[in-house]
Amino acid sequence: MTNKQQCREDTEDSSRTVAALVMLAFVVLLAGCTVTYEADIASDGSIDQLSVEIDMGEELYQSAQAQAQQEGYDSVGQYLFDGEGNNEIDESAWDSVEISDDGESTVGYTAEGGTADGLENVTITVDEEASEVTYVDTEGVETDTGSASADFGEVQWEYTVNMPGEVTDTNGNADGASVTWTSDEHENVTELRVTSEQTGDSDGSGPGFGLLTGLVGLAVVLGLGVARRTRR
């Protein structure tokens, strides 16, 4: 074996070792990240309240904080939910929106009085004849990004929808008028759906937020940012 061949093999071994260490750091970061989504649906198909919370742990939060400051935002919450991108909140579509940020590890927002403007992936339909309300998130929470550099499976998530009446059909875990999907049990579910009894007498429709995958993906991106710094 020539010195050049030996050098090339040593370099390849070193690169594999560094890559393994970077991925280990990335997995450790995401293992402490949880995303919680909860929506309250009215009998007319509108959204009374939507709340999203991301607990990203201190290290991932600090990474997001550095990026937020670099982009000119005052807080991580503002950076994630009030900036441009897939997670931006269209405040005109809601009666009120409140962004929260504890300054340590957790950010979130609560939106009340939802409308159909600017929202996608989730539809809510009302069947007056059957007295049923159906909520469908066609995006679900996709855990396979198609890339070896990111795995949504490392992020823990919980997605809850509180319907106006008793749940009659769902692919999640029903408890009375509520249904929940979790990363532990529904990792590869590609569509979240639930139908419930309609307790009111008004009609209408309105979408929710099909953004949980975007939020989980955002956590992955932030985690990769920290991993890159670890690699350096």
C-alpha cells in the first residue's frame, strides 16, 4: 500500500468518525425536543382556539436564539412564528394571536377565532344532514424527510383535536370529544382524520393549521445548525 492510499483511507476513516459524532450530537439535541399542537373545533366548523408549544431544550433554544438575533428578531418566539417562512402566522386570519417565549427553552403561540384565510392542509367540513363535523389534516406528521441528514423521528410530538361532539370515527386515540395522535403511536401516519357528532345548529367550514410537520422540520433545521457548529 502506498503512502497516498494509506492517507486516503485514514482521511475516509476520520470523516466517518466526524460524521458519526455530528449525527450523535444532532440526535441528542432532537431527543429533548417536543412539539405540542391542540385545536378546539366549534360546531360550525370554525376554530375556537389553536395552541402550539415547542419545548426545544436549552441548547437547541440557544441555537435558535443566536439565529433569531442574527436575523434581527427580539425573541425566538417572534423568529419562529412572526417571521417569513412556512411557520409564519397570518394574524389577519384570527381574531387574536399571542406569541409566548419563556426565554429558556419553550416557545409557542395561542390563536383564537380562526378563519379560512391563508391556511392549508387542514379542512373542516360540516354535514348538516348527518349532524357531523369532520377534521382532516392531509399532511399529517411525516417522519421521513427523504434525507439521511434529518430524522423527524427524534422529535417527540403530540397532536390533539377537541371536537364539538362525541368522536364517531378517527385514526387517532379518541377520548370522548377529543382525539390525540402521538409520535410514539402514529409515527408514520400520513393523514390525521376525525369525525364527531355536531352539537350546534349552525353550518360552515374552516381550516386549521397543517403546520406541525413544518414545526418539527424547523426543530430539525435548528438541530442541524448546532450539529454543524459541533463539527467545526
